[in-house]
Amino acid sequence: MIAALAFYVFAAILIASAVMVVTARNPVHSVLYLILAFFNAAALFLIAGAEFLAMILVIVYVGAVAVLFLFVVMMLDIDFVQMKEGFQRYLPIGAIVGGMLFLELLFVYGAWQFADDAQGLRMHPNPADVATNTQAIGRILYTDYIFLFQASGLILLVAMIGAIVLTLREKPANSRRQNIAVQVARAHAVTMKDVPKRAGLAELGGIIRRPLPAAKKPKAVAHDDQHGGGHH
Amino acid sequence: MDAFLNSSIGILAITIAQTLAILVPLLIFVAYMTYAERKIMAAMQMRVGPNVVGPFGLLQPFADAAKMLMKETIIPSGANRALFIFAPMLTFILAMMAWAVIPVNEGWAIADINVGILYLFAISSLGVYGIIIAGWASNSKYAFLGALRSAAQMVSYEVSMGFVIVTVLLCVGSLNLTQIVMAQKTVWFFIPLFPMFIIFFISTLAETNRPPFDLAEGESELVAGFMVEYSAMTYALFFLGEYANMFLMSAMTTTLFLGGWLAPIDMAPFNWVPGPLWFILKVCLCMFTFVWVRATFPRYRYDQLMRLGWKVFLPISLVWLVLTAFVLKLAGWLPV
């Protein structure tokens, strides 16, 4: 009785917040409603007895993915007037796509055949010899579906490497960088050195400035001095 | 009486009583932690600390609370009102919520759930929302910069924290917090997993935005970071939430590595002391370390903070995780 009531409360909030994700005027509010939707989905998992899935949903989606999503959306500079432009023009095509997806779902559900023991499995999703559903999921995931599991992991790895490759830029040759291991390993914390101009302290591992390419060197120095100011 | 206790109203009443039994002492501890922090830091810096209100300044927390209550809550005109007020509430509520699963003694958890450690991890990973929402809703540059820093920082350190937790879980074979503590009957996990213990402790400092990782506040460059626009009770909620989060992280450290409510040696003078007292003692030890670190270290530079999280902690915890799995498998210690 209480479980059924809780189900309807969470399901209603889930659907309402899903609607708000699409209709909210402010994109940050949309993301926050999305997070609320995730939460209610997690609560529905809990009611279904899938506590591991519920917690993973909160940790992965709410705790990590949505944080980064919110992070990006907050930094976007969105013009609401411009965003609403063309709403009327694109409404029919949007409605057609949405309607077709809805019809497909209806067909799939209409042609759904329930296996004979499906109802029984739904009541007791865990195998009889397993105590918690964490163990049950682990047992299936790492035996029957190990190939799919590893393959999806590899796909994520490729996506990650792709993102890094796209954003990684080679640092200019004369950029400063710090070798923290060398700095920490230094025997004397304080030393005095007569440092040649623009050469840096490579042997101390401090802030190293690599020598500039030979051809550019005089020009770059003159340029720096003009703008750096205060030397002459 | 039994009939009443087994009815749904009775169960509700028991749950409320249990919740109060955890939260009221927690809030008193939080109040006195602010006092203890000021006293300990004062001792470390050869000052006196609060000593005017009450004997030894012991009533200082209540004076501070009264002051916070009396002040005016100022909401900036450009702020998003609803979210501006929601953010400190969220921080405070999350810090309280997580205590539902912490076992203070054998069977003394409000909810002794199967996935307790995941619940704790989930709640602690939500703490970042209070800060991001506060930073955004304040409509201020400093607050927003603080929020962005904090978001990147907390997400980074959660990764290595997750691996540390997985390593502990490998040794336990269960996600239940009570069983995690019971698995430490022979040896507390901070001895075999010492490097992970250190990584976990430093990550908790970063998770709670405590010095030397308090870049989200950074009073020297961001004035007060994400809470620059907050005043009176809204500020007090952030303050209480931060300290309650520190207690939560200390409780997590205690449960995962310091043997929860277990006595150091299961022998006569030690096991006379009741379990909850051991638990409180260990949590207070962790809290003391929090303050000690604050009084000792300067703030990290932001790029070094990121480097530490991704280039130092993540590889070490990954390698240690695989190593632990190998050792457990080869020695046949893998729990069933």
C-alpha cells in the first residue's frame, strides 16, 4: 500500500520534472530538473528492490555527469529570444518525429510477448542462492556478458582518448614548466645562484625555460624587452 | 506496547527517535567543533583563542549562533532567489542525510542497508551541488569562480576516493558498513592499506573544501568564493554543513580504515569501553587532524591541486587496487 503510494508519487514527480526539463525557460533550471528526474528514477529503482542500480544511478549520473553538464550549461551565454525563434516553423517536424517514436513504442509494446515465468521472475529478480542484487548483477555481468561489458568499456576509453586528442595542444617550445619531483628532492631548500638571463635553472629543476630556437632568439628577446618594460 | 511498536505509526516514531538520537549529538559536536578548531589553532599559533563568553569561552558557539540568527539575511537583487536560498539548505540537508547509514555500534545504524557504502559515496558526491548552485545563483564573479573551482576539484578527487573504497570492498566482500567494520576484527585496514588510507584522508580534505584545498573559498583571492554573498542564517547553514561534512568524512574514514566501533585490542581494559565511545574518539582524532592540517599547510596552487588528483592519486590508487586484488587472489584471502 505504502509502496504503491510511493511509486505513484515518485513516478508523477519524475514525469513532471521530465516535462519541465524541456519547457523550462532557463537552461540551468532545465539541468536541475533533469537531476530531480534522475533522483526520482533512483527512487523507483529502490522501490523495485534494485538498490545497487539506484545508488549507481545517483553516483554516476547525478554525482558526476550532471555536475559537468551543469558546469558547461552555466558557462554558456544563451540568448532566450534567439532560442525561441523558429519554434513555430520547426513545430510540425518535431511533432512528426515525436509522434513516430511514440507510435513505434506503442507497436513494440502491443506485440510484446511475455514469457511464461516472467511474472515469477519479476517478483524475485535475484537467483535463490544469491543474497544481494549487487552479487546477482556482478555474477551476470562478469560471466555471461563479459565481452559486452569489456567492449563498452573500450568504447568509453576510445571516446576519452578522442576528447583528449582533440583538445591537447603542443606547448610552445619556450614555455615554462615545473619539475616537481626534482624540486622536492633538492637537498638545500634555499640556495643563491647567479642566473644567466633567460636561461633558467635547469639543473635545479625549478621553473625551466628551454632555450629558444636559434633563428628566432634575438628577435624574441627584443620583442619581450619592449613590452616587458622596466629593463632600460 | 509491542503492538504499538510494530504498527506503522510505531515504526515511524522509532525512526524519528533514532534520527534525533543521531542528529542532536551531531549538531552539538558540530557546534563545539567550531570552538575546538579555534582553540586548537590558537594553541598551535601561541594565541589564547575564544575565552570571554562563559568559562574558557565554552559558550562561544551559542553566542555565534545567536548572532547569526539576529542578523539580516541579505539576498542580492540580481540573485536567483529560489536557488540562492535552496543552496545552503541543500548543503546542510545532505550533510545530515548521510548519517542514516553510519553504524555507531553493532546494529546501531538507523538504516543498515546492503549498499551502505555506495549510499555514503553518492551523498558525499552530491555535496558539490550546494556549492555550484550557490555560486551560480549569487550572480557574482567571485562566487561563480569559486563554484567552478570547487566543481572541478570535487569531481577530480572523487575518482581516486572511489578506487580507495573499491580496494577496501575487495578486502571485505560486502557493501554493508557493519560488515566492513566487522571485517576489521583482526586488523584495521589502515595497516595493510596504508597508502590508500593516506590518499583517502587527503581526498577527504579536498572533498570538504578544507585547507590546504580550500580554493573554492580562497579568502585571499576570491574574498570568500561561493559564499561571498551569503549572510546570517544562509551563511550559518553553509558553515554548519561544512563542519557536518567534515564529521561525515571522519566517520567514513573511521568506518573504512580505523575499525569503526571496535576497540584497538580486544582485551580487558580496552573492551570495557563501549563501542560508540571508541567510534566518537576515532572520529574526534580525524577531526583533530583536519584542524592540524589547516594550521600547518599553506593553500595549494590550483594547477598543483589538479596535478595531485589526476597524476599522483589516480595512478597510485589504480595500481594499489590491482595489487590488492592480486595479493588477495594469490594468498587465497578473497572473501566469498
